[in-house]
Amino acid sequence: MRRREPFLRRSQPAARCARTGLAFDPIDRVVIVANSNEDTPFLSLISSGPDRKILAKIPVPESGENLERSAYHAPSGMFYTVIPVMKSDPTKGLMAQTDPTSGKIVKLHEIERCHPHSLSIVSLTTIFMGCSLGHGSSPKPGGDMAVFDIPSAKVVSYGEGLGGNGGSDINLKLGQYYHSTTNAALFVVDIKTGQLAQKIVTPKDSRSLAVSQTNNRCLPGDNRQRRSVRRLPDGVRALERFTFRRKRIQRWRSSCCTLRVRWMR
């Protein structure tokens, strides 16, 4: 087994260090990073080769607030990045479609009835987005899930109450989509039907999420504790305390001043 090496390690003052929305293109070996805490938010494309070269800096002046999470769509070779608020029309959100080979945004998709904070590519043609209601003149917790059809480049349906400000992940083996929100809930959604399979109460600030494809565990967490949703033999999922050991799990922290991302070469 090849040894692990730090991919990116940077330390900067807190006001300018927020980097989120990482995704990896294994074909071109490019990482996309969202840089939100700038006068004009921008996306960075970084080579994962030995030189760690910054390939492109892509300004996104159309963003009204920040840039959120990204995902890689293998069939098209494109990155997709969700943007909660459109600057010219704050009632809408955006999703940027970026070509890693040209280093340019090829399309900014306007998203109706949705301020997207997360996305997961659940099939070759479908993206689930977590939409937040925490924007506008009367913000409130929670939100909906928007279903984006990639070939037609538009939202085709919504899952009422299945979104919110938080992170998402999928387990294709189980056919499930997971969304953890600051609305104190973890939603388990059936990918084929788009219907809620289970809702689990979580700590209010629990919005980070990771899924193990090996043992089928879903791991939401917050700054105070870590919890695990375990798949039991009878198919029921139970919420249990789960202690992370620093040496056994990778830590992805975009809210602190040092960003350390590791991947296996």
C-alpha cells in the first residue's frame, strides 16, 4: 500500500481561509475548491500531481453570498457546484457547471424555488440538492430537496421538507441518499422513488456527513460529539454514540484556518 501524503496544507488568517466544496476528478486528476470568503468568490482547480499546481482561478461574480459544495459527474467529465443565492435575483439559487480541462464555467444553471447548500449525484442523469429556507427577509430552519435532471438541465421535482442547510452523501449499494441539516434531522431518502425512508433526530448543529461504503454506516457529526447511524441485521437503523479516533479517520475541516485534505495516491 502506498503511503498517504497530505494533498493540501495551508494556513492563513481566519478572515480569508474558508475553503469548501472540494471534489475530485480522477480522470484528469484535478481537485475543485470553492473559495467563499473573498470580495468576489472564486473556484480553484488544482492538480493532484506532484507539483500541486493551481490550474485555474475562476471568479463567480454572479454569487450573491457564497459558494457551497461540489461534485464530479463522470459521464460528462464536469464539476457541479451549488451556489445558494443568485446576485441578480436573490429568490433563486445557482449551480455552476465547470469543465476541468478548459478551466472555465460552461454553464450557470438558475435554480427556481431553491437556495442549494449541498448536492449529490445519485445517478448518471440525476442530482439531488439540499435547499435551505434560511435566506431572504424571513429565514427559517429546514428546506426542500430539489431533483435536477442533467440532460434537460432543469429541476424536475421537489421533495417537500427533505432539505435544509447541511451536507449530503449517498450509498448506491443500498440505494439511499442521506442529508444532515441544522434543523436537527437526518433524512434518509430512497434514490429511486425520491421518497423519505426514515427521519432521525440529531443534534441541532449536526450538518456534516460521511458514509462508509464498506460497513454501510452513516456518520453525521458536530463540534460537540460524533454519532453513527448503523445498519442493523433487521434493516432498522439506530442512532448510537460513536467515538472517532484521530488516526483512523480523515478530518475534513473547512471552518478552521488549516485545511488538510488527504487522499491515497
